[in-house]
Amino acid sequence: ISPPVCPVPSPHPSPHVTRGTQQAAAPSMQELADALFDNSSTLCDAPTEGGVYFGAHVLFRGPGVVGRDVETAVDTLEERYRAQACKWIADPLKSSVIAPPMRGMETAGVAFCNTTALVGVMERVVEGFVRLMEDRKYLEKYTTLGMDVMEFNEAESNAYDLISEYRQYAAANIEEEEEED
């Protein structure tokens, strides 16, 4: 029996390997921070280039993590992604440091981001949900447990409202950029 294969990239950046030695070298805080905002490190297929960041929290773990290095890396990220940050949120990027490392890793990092790039993911989820509702698949399981069909319709409506709201925020951020220029 083989373990299930996960088609999604790992949320943890792979160790950086130096050429020729094939030994994992501990990444610098800046390399780790850059890897966290790389599209290949995301848990979902949402290209972040076109999205607006409402907020992000970067968490670094490990005994060798120094607060000053984290602040420098976060400042560099803020400067790089300033154009993609929501204009009406004062400080959209936060960071934390946790001393205990993850098992098997000396340093690690994870980024939690709320971005309008997630609209594509939300649309795919709603499309799948609508297909299931049209086919009435699995509906009986939930209605026998006491759910009403109207609750599903309300959930679909709420999802479409959220998608349109994210699109409005993205458009508002673009309009503000154009006014500033």
C-alpha cells in the first residue's frame, strides 16, 4: 500500500541545496520569506500576481530565527508587494516568530494571505457546488439530517456575493492606483 499522493505543493518550502554538496543549507530569512510568497508554495491554484492583498501574516519557526532578520525580510516583502497591497489598510503585513522548530526542520515559515486572487478558487468551488446541486447529488443525505434545500441555495448566493465583493475591492484598489498616477 502506497501513501496517497497529494497534487498540491507542500506548504513548507523545500530546503535550499547548494550545488555540488547536495546537503541542505539553512535558508536565510529573506530566501525563506521570498519562497513563502512564490506561487509554487501556495496550497491552491491562485496566481497572486493579479490579486490585491487585504492582509498577510508571515510566521517563522526555529531556534535560529532572529527577530531583526525577520523584520528586514518583512520590510523587503512590504516594499516589493506595496502595489498589490490594499490601499485603505494601514499595515497589511504582520509577522511572528516561534522558537520551537518543526519536526525535522531547523527553520521554517508559513504565510497566511487574504487576497483577491482567491476569486478564481472560489469560482471553481461554486461551479462544483452548482453542478452537484443540479444533479441533486448527496442532497438526500443532508435533507434527511434536517437541512433544508433553501439553506443550500442561500449558501450559493452567499458565495456569489463574496466573489462579487472581492472583485469590487480589487477594482477599487486599481481605481485608486490610477487616481494617484
